Amino acid sequence: MATVLVGMADLKAARNPDIITTLGLGSCVGITLYDKARKIGGMAHCMLPTYKGFEGQKIDKFVDSAVIELIKQLERMGVPRNALVAKIAGGAHMFTAISQNNDLLKIGERNTAAGIAILRQLSIPLIANDTGGKHGRTIELDTASGALKIKTVGLGEKII
């Protein structure tokens, strides 16, 4: 078993028995895709909601383009799109003091909404969601089971 580390603005896919993890999700979202039958999964750590207007930058940084790229990687590993289910974590509101009335600075909410929208558009069921709040998270996807462990700063651990 290996631990596959997904950095910020990064995405990776892996097979059973590997664990895929990313650290420090604040307003960023971690989106996982998983195929239960093949025990193959992937994770993207996304910083901003949409690639539109940022063409030419790294696609892994944006929710919409990262999900599409992650699906392509999983398909190359033999996973049909219709076998995938998704989970999302992160999207915290980290800058409350300066952004209460500024929707542009509510990045966490916008990232979460973009994740839900792209999954709906691609007909991938979102089966679990742990987003929002004001605390950072670290997540680990177990490719053996599809369980997503979430460690939330100051609030402990849970599995979705």
C-alpha cells in the first residue's frame, strides 16, 4: 500500500490498496471520484471554481476543468464514467472578517457550488459532502473501500 499525495492545484488517481490524500483544504475543495467495482479512485485539490477566464493556467487548479481531467485519467485506467460516484470536502469560509458582504471572496462556497454543478452536468452522483464551516480539513480516500476520512482542525475525524 502506498500513500499518494495530492498537492494544491493537483490531481491523482490510484488503485486498491493505495490511499490518496491531500492536506490543508481551507476554501479549496477536495473532490473524489471512485469506482467501487474496480476499487479505483481519484482526487483533485481545487483552488478556484472555473477555468473560464483563466485559459492557459494549470487546469488542476479549477474545479470544473480538474473534474473533467480526473475523469479522463480514470477512464484511461479502465473506469467507465457511469461507474463513478463522488464525494466533496472542504470549501470552508476562511476569511469571514473581510468577506462577509463580498460574494467574490466567498471562494469556499463558490468552489463547492462549482463542484456540485459539474458533477450534475456530467451525471456523476454526489453521494457525500462535508463542506463549509470555518475550519480547514485534510482528507484521505481509501481505494479499497471508497471511504473518505476527513480530519477537521479542532473538530476531530469522521468518515463519509
